Amino acid sequence: MRRNVALVACLVALSSVADAFWRLPCRGRSGVARMDPIMAPGKPSDHVHVVHGSGGFSMSSGETDLNNADCTSCGVKQDKSAYWAPALYFMHENGDAELVNEVGGMLAYYFLNGQNVTAFPENFRMIAGDPFLRNFPWPVPDPPKSEWSGNQSSQDALRQKALGFNCLNYNKSPEPSLGRHFLPNKTFMDEHCTDGVRFELMFPSCWNGKDVDSKDHRSHMAYPSLVMDGDCPDGFETRLVSLFYETIWDTYAFKDKQGTFVLANGDPTGYGYHGDFIYGWDDGVLQQAVNNCTNLSGRVEDCDLFHLQTDAEQAQCNFTMPEELKSENVYLHKGGLPNNIAIQYGPAYASPVRYTNTGHHTSAILPEPSIAIGASLDGATVDLGNIHIGVTLGAPSTTSTSTTLSTSTLPSTTQSSTSTTSAASAASAYFLQTTTSTTPTTTWTPTPTTAYVEGVVTQKIVYVEQEILILTDETGAPVTTETGGLETVSTSTSTVNKVVSTVVTTPTEPPAKRDDHSHSHSRHVHRRHRHGHAHRR
């Protein structure tokens, strides 16, 4: 009996460690600028980032520079790490870009998910997300995690599932974290997101055990099988602290104003949201916290190791602005995004970076693609509509589609295609023209986008023969032509991988009313203060 009690106590202790976490508040921000010491060391970066953490942040800062700073804009004094992500802008009707206010700064969650979790090693850095993505080629919404397999559990898929855009309305029940992987459109935000939109970013937590950085700043890390938790892939068995960013943007302040929300990297879809991290904790403190701060409350106040500072003290910490960036107005930029970054809707990969023609504010927004495709796959309604990659969880659409098809060969996942060859000619190309009209409503459903699903397609090729008799006169001039019937000579089949464009629209009910301001991350319920930064317009 004693052994059973001891075993239960041991299991409870292990479970508590695995579920432990703390929220690091970064109520101040150390700066807003075109700076990124990981992706653009020593020079201004292409787009603007909002930076939290060490006052030693610079265009070329490393761990030593961060640690040597005399302040941090986060709540724990021993943490001089740098946390940054692209700024969110509102593009006004006249083309001007206005920085959206953060609500309460940023929260950096430190989860102790998995077994034998260790602190980040010295000189460690990493990125999450991809600034050039404008598409989500996976099922929408996510299937149950128990059904993730194949490509859905690939690192590419997990990386995109690590983004979340949570519509906040404190009078309704909360949406799940990482439940929506794209930015809602403004109409949806105005109606439903009365307390803003919470941007969420999960970093990979499986390490290769040797490299503190890599050429692309991500290959030394991998996601566990369920993004936030699960099993680490082969070669990445070392489990580091799981880092998760949360930033609430005051999108509701722009209610009923004409315009659109765009990330500083020219992304109106959210698919290109990303974040960076450089480790900067005082020597040994983070590992001690991993070992000892296993309270399930998530409060940094419940860890005796941490030396805390007030919100006001956090707000006083700022990095030194480089001389070449001091004159750049990143709060209200005339004629487009700072650095004249062009807005790219996708779905194509948005690399290289494109720039607008300065002096013409209308060029800040690239034309949206107008190609439309309607289809049906496995009994699900597929509506690609006008390909606007600012995918939103808006409502089901009322769609009418007309299709004109001229084809002799049309690969399909449901039926074979035929190619006909005659003595005169052979035809194998097909042309598909579709027009779609869409009337949006307002529930949780993606607006049209393009998703790429690869499937096996069987093609059947039929070779035929046709006799053509031409009658001529005495001079050899054709008089008449007689055509015989088609006779099959041979047939063959081939199997190919075919990319099918599809988006599955699955509406869900609006969130129900709730009484408090909490929101949930699977097991935990977290709270945050409601205050933000003011800037002059």
C-alpha cells in the first residue's frame, strides 16, 4: 500500500512538472523600428518590428550585448532576452499606414511541456513562422489532432499551425488558442472582435542538441508532433522550454473606418506572421526556474527566483535608435508601409520583397488576383472564389458558379481522362474558365483562398485510328472528303501526382457569452491586464 501511495505521488509530481508554465509579462516595449539582428544583422531590416525585452537590442546585438544592458521591458529583471515580431498596421483609404496599438504589451509564455525539459543554451537564437507565406495548404479548420498524419504532421504543416489569430470579445466564450491560422477580415473584426485580436505564435521546442543557430535560423529546431506538445522527431530529441508569444492588437479602435489591416512585411493574410528570439537570461537562472518553478498558476510572482519590476519600470526601458532610422516615422507613415513595402496577397510565395512606387499611395496595395475556381472534392463544398488571401473566419458564403469547359483531357480525382489522336491531329490540352460571385455573411468561415492538396490521379490514354477518304478530279483537285468511324488501336493508363486547388469551408457558431476576461490554452486559463501604448498620429 505504501508503494502504491508513493507511485501515485510520483506520477502526480511528474504531471505537475509537465503542466507547469509561467507568463512573462512585457508591458513595455523597448522599441519599434526596422531592426532584426537575426535576419538582417548590421543593417536596417526590410520591415518594422515591435521589440520587447533587453534595452541592449540593436541591429547587430547578440547575447552579450543584451545581457550588458541596464534594463528590460519585461517583468523579470534577470531576463534580458529579446522578443520581436512584425508590427500591425491599418492601411487607411488614402494609403497612409497607421501603427495599431498593442493592448498590455506582450506576454511570453514559458511552458515546460515534455520530459527532461532544459533551458535554452548560451548564445541560442531561433525564429518561428515565415514572412513570405501567403497561403495555407492544409485543411480548414484543423482536424482533431488525433487525426494528424502524413503531410498534415510534417514540419511545414506544424509551422503554419503554430500561428493563431484569436478574435476577442470578453462578453462571449473564448476561441481556442491557435484555432484560426489567418487574419480575420475587417468586417468580421468590426462585428465580433470588440476587444481586439490576439496574435499567437508558438516556437519549436525540439532541439538537435548541438547547434545554437543555423543558416536559416530554424533548421536546428523542430516542432513536436502536436505543435505545443507531443513527440519530438528523430534527431531533435532534446526538449527545450516551449516559448509562446501573445500580443493583443487594438483593432477595434478602427471600427467603421475604411481600410484594411496589414502586417509590416506586406502581409494582409496573416500567413506570413513570424517572430524572433535571442536568449538573454542571467547565467543559470532559467534552468533553476525550469527545475523549481513548477507552479500551475502561471504567475511569475509565484516563483521566488524571479526579481520582478513594475509595469511602470518596464515601460521606461528603450533601446538606442540607430542614426539612420531616427527620422523614419513608423507610427504614421504616409503613402504606404514603412520602407515602401508592397502588399502581396499571394497565394504565391512573396519572395523577393517587393516595393511600391513612392509618391503614389495607391500602389501600396497590389491588385488582388481575380481568377476564380469552383469545384467539389469528396462531397465537401469547395469555393475558391476571387483569390483574396486575407483569409478570414467570416461566415458561409452564398456562391453561384458557372463553368465553361473545353477539353479532350481533364485529369480528375474521380474519373479518368481521355486523350484522342487521329491521322489529322492530336488534342491533349484543356481549358477551364470559371466565374464566381460571392456574397459574404458573418460567421466563422474562411473567405476564399487557395489551398494545395496533392492526390493521386489516374489518366487513361486512348489511341484511335480514323480513315479519311479524299476524292479528286482529273487534275488532282479535291472534290469531296469521306470520313470513316473511329477505331481503337490501343489504350494505356498512367498514375501521376496532381495538385488540386481546394478550400473546405466549415462554419461554426459564434462564441457564447462568458462572464470574465480569461482565455484558454488547452489546460490553462490565463488573464492579462488591459492597457496599451499611446502614440501620436
